Amino acid sequence: MKHNAVCVFLIFTIIAGVADGFLTYFLLWYVEDISELSGTKNIKLLEGLIIAAETFGGEILFFYIGDNIMKKLGHINCFSLCFLCYALRLFLISIASPWIIIAIEFFLQGPTYALTYLTIVAYANEIAPQGASATMQGIAAGLDDGLGYALGSLLGGILYRFAGPAQTFQIFCVVSAFAGVSHFIIHKCFLQKTTSIKAPETDYSSVPQSDKRT
């Protein structure tokens, strides 16, 4: 049963990476596309402000308060919430004008990218076999930032080409919402009693070593 919980965690870690990988690689391209269609000027300034809003408005704050959020909600509920926040973020981006995206990223980069990263690292530590915390965190990071990002980029490119820009964001929105609901249901209905309590291990930092946006 504990093995099932680990497998479910790793699968949803990949899905989280897909959502974040798509946003990382396609958000600014999407901003450029809709800016050209709407006649928006100062596109590069807009893109710079979006990245600044993500960093100063979302990431810094949530990397600081994320631990308190996880302690209050629990890792499972927090991970489910992150997917729902991704769904909200993707949907709002798909219908917003270029300059409004600054506000969307300011408020939702934290509950998505930052809180998701913290939750993955902390939850990997919690469910890892005794003495294998660092290994589990490494596997989770590889599936999130590696496989997930690659799939997000690949699927995003295909959908962007054949479904259209806004429609692609909405498709990823639906997938993220489904992931959040299904993650919650799977744990509450099938895996509620599978997580065992381990002896404390070394506390590893959950701050990412690098940001793929740089």
C-alpha cells in the first residue's frame, strides 16, 4: 500500500511538471502572440514586468510562507490545491488581455510554481523509505523538472500548433483541474491510511537550486 502511495505521488509530480513546463516555455510566446493581435506596444517591457511579478509577487512570498501552509493543510490537500490553482491560472491567462497577465502572474505564480515545488520536496521526504529521503527527492525533482517539463513543452507545442494559443491554455486548465480533483479523491478514498510515520531524517532545503526561466 505504501508503494501505491509513492507511485501515485510520482505520477502527479510528472503532471505538475507538465503544467509548469508548459507555462515556463509558452507563456511569453503567448503574450507576444496576443500582443501583436491586439496592437499592444512595449511587448518586451511587458514580458519583463511579468517575470518580475512572478518572482517578487509570488515566489519570494510563497517560498517563505509555504511551510506554514503545508502544516495547516497537509501535503495531500496542498498538492491538490496546487493543481486547482494551476487550472485557475491557465484559464485566466487564456482570456486576459496582455497587461492583465501581470496581475495574474503576481497572484498565482506563488500558489502554483512555488508552493508546488515545496510540496513535492516535503512530501517526497515524508513518504520516502527510511534513509532514502534524498534519493526520493532527487527522483521527484527529476520527474518534475525533467520529464514533466519535456512533456509539457512537447504537448504544448503540438496543441499550440493545431488547437490554437488560447485553446491550448484552456486544455491544460482542464487537465490541471482534473488532476487536482482526482488526486484528492484517490487519497481520500483509496490511500488515506497508507502513509506511515517515519523517524525524523535530516531536513533538506526545499528551495530550488535553479529556475528554468533564467
